[in-house]
Amino acid sequence: MGDEHVLKLFPGAAARDGDAEGRVLSHVQGRLPVPTPRMHDAGAYENGWRYVLMSRLRGENLAGTWPRVPQADRERLVEEIGAALAALHSLNPGPLGDFLGPGDWGAFVDRQRAGAVERQRGHELSAGWLEQVPEFLDSVPLPRTPRPALLHTEVMRQHLLVDPDGWRLTGLFDFEPAMTGDRAYEFVGVGLFVTRGDPRLLARLTEAYGTAFDPAQLLAYTLLHVYSNMPWYLRELGAPAEGTLPSLAEAWFGTV
């Protein structure tokens, strides 16, 4: 809506997402080192729809500008992203705990694990990969009661804005899929859609964040992610010649 505002509409089936976006934007407002949309208003529209009226962020989408970003600036940008995630995860998610899921992280992991093979089969993942999933998930320990962190869950180049004049982050948006849970879960989107299998960039990002994560744990969360689509990721990032899930974990989430 012009140069200053964005009006985001959520149909009835996604009304809860609209409520989540409004709540989370209000919670993080002015508290991160990267700008986020400023909340102006939110509420009911018509026929069960919800709306969120927010400020418009400045800058160009990082996904579209990435090919033009010099390597040194790419490294600095991922460091800024790492610092922004550290700030996000340091916030107390308690005020959102009555609204954001999943609540019981261990139960969430169990549900996702139980449906992991059929979920990927539905996306037409090949049998060679599918048959490895149960054993791989059994081999990776995941916390059942992690210290809860506020998670964006879709930190990707498409949800980041930059100023090409100096290549600085100018925005992070799309908070409606936010959750509270294990902070390692956040790095599924980061590894797949920000650093995209580049071990040097992921190393720079996690160094700025302050913690590195086990590649096997991140691939396990990739298989358990609520939006997981392994065939899509394989088309985007490719796979190592070994064709095993442990080798895939290193290829996508390893650092140097």
C-alpha cells in the first residue's frame, strides 16, 4: 500500500497464521539488529479472514540480488544474519508461549518422526533415500526438552532485504510460521536457503551466531521439518556421490 505500508491478508484457513504474525512482530519490534516490519494494526476482516497492517521495509530481496553480491560482502552478510539469529533466539519467548506451538518439543519430534517416511514418499522421494530415513533418524539424538527459543523457521534469502549500496541487511520479514523450540531447527532453512551447502559461509554464519551444530542433527531436523520436501532440496542443492544421508548431512550442513 504505497511506499510506507504493507497490508497482509490471511484467509480463514490460515487465520491463526495471521494472529501469529501480529503477535511475533509486536514481540520482536526494535529488539533485533536487523529491521523487521513495524506493527500498526491487526485483527478480523470478513468471513473469518485476518489482517496485519505493517510498515514497509526498505531494500532489495537478497534472493534476487545474491548473484551480484561480491564474495567479501556475502561473508559479511551471513555474519549479520548469524548475529540477528543470536539476538532473536536470546529473546524470552514466554509471552508467546500461550499461542505459538508446538509446546511439547519431544512430542512434536515424535509426531514428525512417525510421519517422516510417508511425508517424503508423498513428495516422491526415491526409494534409495526413503529406505535410509528410519535408521538415520534413530542414529541422531535430538533433545526432547531444549531450552525454548523463538524461531522464525524460514530464514532464507527470499525473506531478507539488503541495501545494494554497501550490501547491508535492511530487513527480515514473514514471521507467520514462527515457533518456539530447539534453536537448531532454525538452521534447516539457513543451511538450505541462505548458505546453500557452502561450508565456508555456514562457518562464518555460525561463528557470528556463537554456536555450530552437528550436520547430522540439522539433516534430521530437515527430515522432520513441517515443510520438509527432500526431492526439492535435492534438486536445488544436489547430493554427494555416496548417496547416503550421513554424506548428505556433511554436504549441506558441514562447515570448514
